Amino acid sequence: MAKAKNKPFLFKLFLRWVVSSLGLWIAASIVRQSISYEHRFGVLVAAGLLLAIINTFLKPILIVLSLPAVIFSLGLFMIIINGATVYIASRLYPHLNITSFWAAIFAGIVIGLVNYLVTTILEGI
């Protein structure tokens, strides 16, 4: 029997917020010289919220606009889109400092992996 996947919008946004904050923290722990958050928990929480909002509203537009590149690259261009959303969040929120676009791409990969793990765990419950 298939489980219903109709979760409320606020629950999905909250989950993205938590996953984004956790992913940023893990990415910043791995590449400390490229991603900094002033070692303040509040910066991670605020940056995670901003990133969740960007991923909810702006990312679908970016995907549609870059659909030919996504199709041509067999989906690998999504890595660039994830990195772009992280980079945009770092530019909008000055307390999150990401020194290069490559570091933002790495953070996007880490956030994507954390999202995959959390989604897999929650679907098993």
C-alpha cells in the first residue's frame, strides 16, 4: 500500500529549513577555509531559513529556465542550480560567507545528500 505524500506546506518548509541548516553546518565543517558562519548557531538557522525559502520559490523558476541544460546534461546541471541557490543565499545574508562558487556547489551537494538521507529516513517511518 502506498503512503500518502500530501504533507502540509509549512511542514515541508520546516523540513527544508532543518535540512538546509544541517547541510550548511556539515559543509562548513568540511571546508572551513571556504565557508564560514562566524561559529554562531543563529547564523546557520537564519541562513538555512533563507536557503529553504530560495529553494521553495526561486529554484523551480531556475529549473524551468535552465531545462534544456538539465536535459542535455542528464540532470547533472542540477548540481550547478543547487550551488547557485546556496551562492545567492550567501550574497543575500552577509553573515554566511562563501568564498567561491565552487564552495557553494560543494555545499549544494552536501545539502542534497543530507536531504536524500532525511527523506529516506522519513519515508521509512
